[in-house]
Amino acid sequence: MKSTTRVQLSAMMFLEFFIWGSWYVTMGTYLDKVLHADGVQIGAAYSAMAIATIISPFFVGMIADKFFAAQKVLGVLHLAGAALLYLLTTIDNANSFYWVLLFYSLMYAPTLALSNSVAFRQMKDPGKEFPSIRVLGTIGWIATGWLLDKVFKISTDQLVFTFKMAAVVSVGLGILSFFLPDTPPRSKGSSTTFSQILGADAFVLFKDKSFVTFFIASVLICIPLSFYYSLTNLYLTEAGMQNVTSNMTFGQFSEAFFILLIPFFFRELGVKWMIAVGMIAWSLRFLFFGFGNAGSAEWMLFAGILLHGVCFDFFFVTGQIYTDSKAGERIQSSAQGMITMATYGIGMWIGTLLSGFVKDHYTINEIVSWRSIWMVPAGIAGGVLVLFILFFNDNKKSALRTEPVLMV
């Protein structure tokens, strides 16, 4: 790959996740403290991206793959998204905020797949070349937290700035996209069925009892995942932690560290016990949140953040590898698409709505019982762990394929 191309793709990945990280982490706090939203409204706001994740494969499969160059579609979506991000800063009502955010999420979600498509098409060996470029996305996400806390020093009542920052960067990436390497549609002139976009080709995997168990566990474990994304920033702020947004980026540092250990643990533990360890970490992190505080037990709060690497890598990345090994080359893309839609789409959607109801249930006279709230995702993760251990019987320890990690 040419050095100029590498720089272009690295900048694309950095900005892609910088935009998302700018507003996503702090949105729950913004809605609660600035727009005075209730728990259900906060949950609904976070469900917008989950809904968009369900819909985006249809957009990419039916439009971007057939009619227009990926980099041009990427540019148009980010420019349109910038306008919607700015519009969000003018809204002072949580209900109206949701509908604009949903429209924005429908613009942003397809860009995750499109940016990967642009990158992959420039590579001769994606397994070796992609990780070093994709890691810039994680760095972009980390950079947002440090900029907001350490450079701009944004206070709670100034969080509207996060959407303005994301809008400016979205304009920049929108313009940059038109200068990215040309990525013409590969499927132009060919037909793609509705069932193929749904990933129906991968339904054959449901004949395997262990895969069915893994699939159900993947959907269910995304319920506690959504609690983490939608409530953690607000909780840590109310708990009295300083520099919450930048402190939460230690979860991404942890993710980058533990992903390097996956080959070792895969050989030693196999897929079943790696995934089980990931589930244990989910329960443990919420117990830390439930019993921690910003005083003598602040170490528990940091431990909960740092466990993100184990939670994410041991479950989701190992799960991607397991799905790949079960699917084989013929239905590989369909299988990964099906799992992504089920987890970050359906699972996260259920979880975001549930987290809102749980927060409201344990809020009495504006006093929030955070310990009670965190026991809910801890219990769900524990239940999923029992289900998985009892019914999953495939403990494969085969050689790893190098697969891209698409989420943070």
C-alpha cells in the first residue's frame, strides 16, 4: 500500500470514530442534566443507534454496493450528518431530540461499513494491513475524551459543545471522503435478494446446538452492554468522579491491550471458556460499579472501566472468530452480518429501552439508587453465563484467523 493511501485511510478511521465518541459517551449525562430527560427518554436516545444498525445493512446492500462509489456515499452521509448534529444543539426538548438523533443515526450507521469497504479495497492483505489502520479509530475515540476533559475542560452544563465538535469534524470527514481512493460499487448490475441482506444464507448454522446457544447468549449479553454505554458516564458523574469522560477512555486502552492476548488465551482456554470469562467480567464490572464510590472505593470504579477490555475482547472478538470458523468462506459475510444485526441491533435495542425503565424504577423523589440499577445488568450477565456454560459444548482451540475488530 502506498504511504499516501495509508495516511488517507488512517485519517478516515481516526475521524470516523472521533465523531461517534464525541457525543455518544456523554449523551446520557447531557440528556439528564441539560434537557432533564427521564430514564426512558435516555434509553430511547441510545436505542436510535441500535435501530440504525438494524437498518444500515439494507442501505449498504441495496444502494451503496450497487450504484455509487463508497467514498462518495461516505462523504454525502457525513455532510448530511454534520447538519443534523448541529440541529441537535438547537433542541431543548428530549422528545424532539430523539427524532433528530434517530435521523442522524440512520446517516451515521452505514458509514461504519462504508469506511471498512474503502479500506479493504485498497489492501492486498487485509489480515495484516487492516489492524494497524483500524487502531486509529480506537485512538480517535480515546482522543475525544481527553480533549473534552483536559483541553476544552467541558463542564456538565456545556455538554452541547460535544455535538458541535462532532458536527465540525463530520464536515471535515465529509470533504476528505471525496478525496479518498476510488472505491466503485462491486455489485453494480447484479441482483441481491432481501434474504441475502438479512444474512439468511447463514441460517444453516442454527442446526448446530452450540451455535444456537452462542447466538442467544450474544443477543442477551448486549442488554448489560447497553446499560454500560447509556448510564456509565452519568453514574460516574453523579458519583463524584473527576474527569469522567477521559477516565472512561481507559476502557479503550484496556481493549487494545487485551486484544493482543487473544491468541494466547484462545490456545489455552478455547472458545467456550474465553467467552465465559468475558461474561464473568460483565457481571464483575457492574458489581464494582454497584459497590464503588468516588471516595475510599474509587478503585472499584476504575476496575469496572478497565474490565472493558476483557468484556469486549473475550466475548465479542472471540465470538466473531468463532462465527467465522463455523461459517466458512461461503457464508462468512452473511454470518457476520447476522450476528452484528442481532447483537448491536436487536440486543442493544432491547437493552437501551430496558435500561431506561430500570433507571426510572429505581429513581424516587429524584434520588437514584445506582446500586440497585447495576444489580440488574450484573444479574442478567450472570444468568447468560449459566445458560452458556450449560448448553455450549464446542470448545474449539483451532488456529486463529486475523479478523478486523469493527466496534469500540
